[in-house]
Amino acid sequence: MQFDEQMLQQITIDVCQSMLGLELLPMSPGNDMAHQLVASVEIRGTRHTIVEVFADDQLMASIAEVMFASDRGSLSEEEIRDAFCEIANMIGGNVKGTYGEEANLSLPVFGSAQDWIETLPQGSLRTTFKCCGHPLTIILREVAAPSAELVGSVTSA
Amino acid sequence: METVDFDYVRDLVRKRSAIVLENEKSYLVESRLQPLARREGFASINELVTKLRVTGFDGLHSRVVEAMTTNETLFFRDLQPFEALRKVILPELIEKRMSARQLRIWCAACSTGQEPYSIAMTIKEHFPQLATWDVKILATDLSTQVLEKARSGSFNQIEINRGLPAPFIVKYFDRQGMNWQLKEPVRQMIEFQPLNLIEAWPPMSSMDIVFIRNVLIYFEVQTKKEILKKVRRLLRPDGVLFLGGAESTFNLDDSFARTEIEKTSVYRPQS
Amino acid sequence: MYALIVDDSRAMRHILRKIVEPLGFQIAEAGHGIEGFQRLAEHPEIELVLVDWNMPEMNGIDFVKAVRANPDYERIKLVMVTTETEPSKMARALMTGVDEFLMKPFTPEMLLSKLQLIGVSMPLMA
Ligand SMILES: C[S@@+](CC[C@H](N)C(=O)[O-])C[C@H]1O[C@@H](n2cnc3c(N)ncnc32)[C@H](O)[C@@H]1O
């Protein structure tokens, strides 16, 4: 089954909207990703992909506040990261689930998007929503598809 | 939404489905009609209703009525009725029908199919001996839209995640991308048909088990009475009726006797 | 009544706690399987465990295997709550001994429906 942008959107909606009650509105992707933070998980099987979730620190805090059901400003840095990583974990796991064969999911990795590689190998997908007034971007980075030739190296996740 | 338009829709829905829309529900009507109006190419609800007024009852009217139905359902809803079915009702009926080797089950108002499929999986899983019997599960609903979805046997993860035992997911579903597809042997057990409970019913065989759950709540007392009376006639003398958790035959039809099985109420014809 | 929640995400443990606590459970938490075992030893009265699959140190499936290998823990109900959603993984979890399996993402109602399936009573609901 071909994994497409619509499926990536649906998974994001299931995680953020159906589960957490965060409203998502589709928006065109911005390009100041470098100032954002990223949580990523790696999917390794016949197909090798990385799911990257981008947000700025305000959106990250808002998501964490919803997950911890706590007041604005009351969470630690670590709690905020933890919540954001769990979002990446859920999206990544569900992407993996659609591949139709078993693959392994890495634990989430968190970092700044500063030296994030902007060029996306062929077959990668990207979708952006407006969430709590801030952009939430999800990228499915193709690392190696079984048929396609291997595409350049990628930041280790 | 204008009051006259709301009144028109309320009367239409009442006449065609018996569903009673209270005045306070006008926001609900509006939120459901808005997308329909757009889909059908009308600039506003008002334009849609104007069109309805000047044409005889047709597909558009049906789609408006269908848009007003609540199709909320889940696999093994409330669990206990299915426990009663598995532990008591089916074993009893199988014993009684040993020579005829025939069972007829009707699931009225089946929505997107979770209820009849729950019955079918219960039978497949726990009563393999019925494989050689003549077992039919008839599943009906007013809405052709939900029936189409029910027939497809395809469910999304949110639907699969609600109420469905994990062993059944593994055994009876195939994953296809984002969706979960019920396997053929379970799908084949059910016949889906449109049926409006307030219109004349097509000829049906006598039933051993009838599920008519979470639909009578939308109707007025008189309508409930009429439907229960027809169900009573269709039910075999030793048959069983299941209603929704908030429904009963009390004060509506005293030809049913209520018994408590597995913490749920089931209704049997009084002899 | 005691329940144990084993998940490497604190946010996820919090979400699960908020659903299970109102059923009348006291909650113990662990960030991975090894910690999970420590909690089981500290609270022998634990009767329900919600456990994630992918975790550091000891993952959920190894945890389940180890719990099921210990006769002292026979009556514990195990529910896997995970983002692993392949049917083959679900089948493996069931074979290893979980009583139910809930896919992430989920809503409170979905978890409650799963708990109902395995006979976890809901004293404060009714
Ligand atoms: C809330 S669902 C109940 C589904 C299922 N029985 C259950 O309990 O989960 C109600 C269903 O009743 C159907 N319905 C409403 N009015 C009806 C009528 N007059 N005749 C037949 N079905 C009707 C709706 O289309 C809807 O699918």
C-alpha cells in the first residue's frame, strides 16, 4: 500500500485531535524550520524511514500542558520534551503500522532543528497544520526504499 | 438557521423516520445540514430547504433524513448483551433447535455494522457447531449510507480500538494500510438490507433473536409501541429481544416479559 | 486496589493514570520493565498492569514474558498500550500473555472498553 500525505495527515489528526483534543487546521508549510525543535523516530525494516515532528517551543509547551492536564508554565523542560517525544512515537508507530510488514521503531530522539537537512529524498512526505496558533510540521523522510537507490546520508536520529 | 426551515426539516424527518428533533436541537440540525447543502451544490441551508419544498419526495429528501440520524455504535456495545447471548441465549436456542438446525437473527438499526459483526464473531468463535446449520443474520437500517459502509466490512483504527477484543482483531481482520478489513467468512454471515422501521416491513421469516438497540429512544411513545408490536409478531414464542441500555418494553408493550441475564435485560414473549 | 503503569513517557503515564485512577485504583508508575518489576515487588497487591512495548532497559514484551513466568503474578491482568499496531505484533503480545491490547492513540472510553472486556470492574462508574 502506497503511503501518502493524506494518510500522514489522518494519523496526525488521530493523535492530536481525536486523542488530545487539539484542533488542527491544514496550512501551507513555512520555512523557518531551523528555529524549531524536532522529535524523531526511526522506522527500520525493508523500508527505512524517519518520522520527524517539528514545533516551536510555545507549541511544544501547549501540547505538553494538554497531555499533563496542567497549567500554563508549570511544567519542566524535561516534561515538555517527554510529551513531544511521545507525539512523535505515536505518529511514527502508526506510520509503521501501515507498511504491511514488521519493522522496528526506535525510541524517540529530541533536538534542535538547526542542522536539520532540508532537502528531502524522493518519496518523502511533508505536511503542516496550524495547532494552537503555531505550525506543526510532520515529515516522513525516506532513507532507503527497497527499489530506489540509496539516497545521501541523513542525520542520525 | 431560520425557524421555518427548521420546522420544515423537523416535520420531514419525523414523517420519514419517526425521529423526533426537539427545538433545542436546531444547532445540531444546522451543523449536519451545512455540509450536506454544500455537497449538493446549494449556497445555504435556506436554498436547500426551498428546493425540498418545491419537489416531491426524492433522493435529496432521503439524504436530509439520513443526515439527521445518529449512527454512533461500537463493537460489543455494553458487552453484557453479548455475554448473555454467548453464555445463555445461544446455548439454549441451539438445544431447542437441534432438529431444525436453523437460526434466524435480526439486527434492526445496525448502523455501520459493528453490532451484527459482533454477533457473527461471537458465533464463529464460540459456536463452531453452527457452521453446518442454516444460520442467517439479517442486518437492516434506514440509512443506505451506513449500510454501504457496513457491507464493506472495513473499519478504521479508532473503530477497531473500541470494544473489540484483541484476539478477535487478530483472528478476524486483515490490516490494509490505514484500515482493518473483516475477513470473508465473517462478512458472509450477514445480509445487509435497507429497512425503515416505521414503514411497511418486507416479508421476513420468524426470528429467534432480535436486536433493536439504541434506536427506539429517538421515537415517540406511539411509534415505539407500534414497532414493539410488530417485533412481537415476528419473534418466535421462545425467541429473545435485546434493547439498548436506556430502553425497555415497560409501559409500552406488556406482551413481553423481562428477565435479567448476565446483568442485562432481555425480553421474551409472554406465553 | 493497585494498578501499575509502565511507560517510558511520563506524559503518557499521566494520561493513563487520569483514566484508571477514577476507577478506584491506587497507581504505581515505572519508566521501563525493570522498574516495573521493582514496583511489583513493592506492591504485591497490584492486580492490573498497563504496559507499553518500546521502552529502554527492558521492553514491554520481555516484561510480559517475565511476569507470566512468575506464578506469584498469575492473577495480574496485563494490558499492552502501545503504538505497535501491526497485527503480527498484536498476535505476539497475546501469545506472550497479555489479556488485552490497546493501540495508541486512544481515548479514555477505548481504554475503559478494553478494561471491561477483561472484567476489571468499574466501582465508581455504574
Ligand atoms: C445509534 S444507532 C444504533 C446502532 C446499533 N444498534 C447500536 O446499538 O450500537 C441508531 C441507528 O438507527 C437508525 N434509524 C433511525 N431511524 C430509523 C428508522 N426509522 N428505521 C430504521 N433505522 C433507523 C439510524 O440510521 C442509526 O444507524
